[in-house]
Amino acid sequence: MNIMRTLFLALIAFTFVLQSCDTADKPADNEYLIEGKLANAAGMTIFLDKWDNLTTATPVDTGIISKEGAFTLKKPIVGRGLYMLRISQDRSWILVLEPGAKLTFEGDLNDVSVYSFAGSQPTVLLTTLLKDLAAKNRRVGEINQEFMNAQYGGADQNQLLAMQNEYIALQQTMISNLTTFADTTTDPLLAVFAISNLNVEENADFLKKITDKALAQDPNLSLAKEIATKVAESTKLAVGRPAPDFTLKSPTGQTVQLSSLKGQVVLIDFWASWCKPCRAENPNLVKTYAQYKDKGFTIYSISLDKELDAWVNAIKQDNLTWPHHGSNLLFWNCPVARQYNVNSIPAAFLVDKEGNIIGKNLRGVALEQKLAEVFGS
């Protein structure tokens, strides 16, 4: 009898251990669980941010990466939304979280483009889209650099035209991929995220179609409401409209007002020291400025930095010699960025001598073509 009782108690204990092991790696119905492995990041802190809107993300969780590269994040969550795993602003990965979600993540800090998520179909779909866009954006940057090098190296017009055609084709493919994804996905959150990467003014009708559909599925989807508002306000920044005036302080504390530059063709360039695509584009801007500054072209660079030293050092390192630099060091809370509906950088607005917008997000080849048209060269 004592033996049977002992066996019975042992069985209960064993069953409890099995149940404990079975539930230890599962989130509760009101929690998320992320189990990750990030190579070359031992001892670092990894952050989980929640996107409050298209430009602002709030930290909601942190974890320390073990010497083997492993980390676990687990907390209660309310509702469904877009989140970002990050080590820093330029080393980050976007995902979808909801109550009860369990995701696994694998990546390498030495190459942030090599990563994978599992356990969440929306996140897997989003990752596929983002990787495709990132690869095409890298090629766009390469074409920009190749074009500038070829132009200053005396390449013939056929070579330059081939590069321009590839650039245009890539841009059109990215737009097509985003619109197709947004139009075919049944997930309103993913659809809205996809269209957030499209130019509002150029795609206003399509954006309205997608946001209307998303809000019919989820009336509380804040990202859809935000884009709908931007669509309604888009006419204020349409080509041909006056560029909204603003005043910012330079690194030395002097104020620089946009309207004071009337009489020149001005590129309003939104960037930051921490933005790798911005820094990669800066050599192209330096060459373009040198080519056209004596014809009446200038650049007004607006930094979304938070630290003065980082901003100033980047200006010096990238040789941004034009005189007009401004920032209020408020990161994405920059009022001018909001005024111009900027939710990703680099972003740019080309303004003519009368102060009217004549182009948007023209970089590398596209900017060169537009300035040649404006100055007749």
C-alpha cells in the first residue's frame, strides 16, 4: 500500500513537471512570446518597440542577449499591432504581434538583411515583402552611385541612359509590388503598412481605396486613420503648390527660414546621422550641389537627429558644405517633418525659385535629370 501510494504521488509529480515544461514556452492568451537568436550580439540589449503611428515607436520590452546569442521576450499585450525588434535604429526588424502569439527569430547583427521569423504568418508575409523592397532599394542606391561615377568619368549617353532606365524600372516595380500586396492581402494591418511606403500625393486614390477597406474591416485601426488623414491633406503638398514655410536653427544656433531662399532652386532634404540610406545618398548630393550651385541651386538639409554632436559630426564627415542646415533635435517629433508628412527618410522636396514644389523624393539619377531640365543643361 505504501509502495502504491508512493508511485501514485510520483506519477502526480511527474505529470505536473510535464505540464510545467509544456507550458513554460507558451504565452498566455493575453501575452506574446518571442524566442530569438541573434549572432554576434552577445551581451547586448535588444528592444521591442510598438509603432504608435507611422513615425513614432515606443519601447515596451527589453532583453539581454546571452553569450550564445539567445534572448526571450514575454509580456502581456493588448490588441494587435506592428512592432520592431531592434538593437539600434538602423539595426531593426519589423513584426506583427497579438495576444497569444509565439514567434521565433533568427538573425545576424553583422548582416541585418539576413534574418527570419517563424510562428506568425502575417510576420512571415511582411518579412518577404520587406526583404524584396530592401534588395531593390540597395540596387537603386548602387545605380545612383554608378551613374554619378560614370557621369564624372566621361561615360557616353547610352551608358547613362541604360542606368536611368534600370533605375526607373526598379522604382516602378517596387510601387507595383506594394500596390499588389496591399490590394490582395486579407490582413488590413499589412495592407495599411504596405501603402505607408507609397507617395501619398501620387497614389492618393489608391491609398483612399485601401484605407476605406481597412477601416471597414477594423474601424479602430489607427494607422489607417493616420493615412486617411494624410490623403485628405495631400493637396497641400502637391506639385505646383507653394512649399510650406518654416524656420529652424542651424548647428550654431542661427535661424534659417525657407522663404529667405526664394530666388534659388532649393532641395529640402530630410535626413539624419543614424540613417544609412541617407548617408549613402549624401555623396550624390555633394556632387550635385557642386555641379549646380553656381547656377542657383542650393540644399536645405533638415536633420531628424536627437544629439547635436552626432548631427554636426555627420555634416563634417559627409562634407555637406552647403550653408543651410536645420534641426530642432526632436527625432521623429520634428514639426517640419510632420508639416511635410515625412514618415520615412531620406525624403526630399524640390522647390523652384518662386517657392513652389516641382518635385518630390528625387534622388541620384532622378534629381540629376530634373535639375538638368530646370537649368537647361
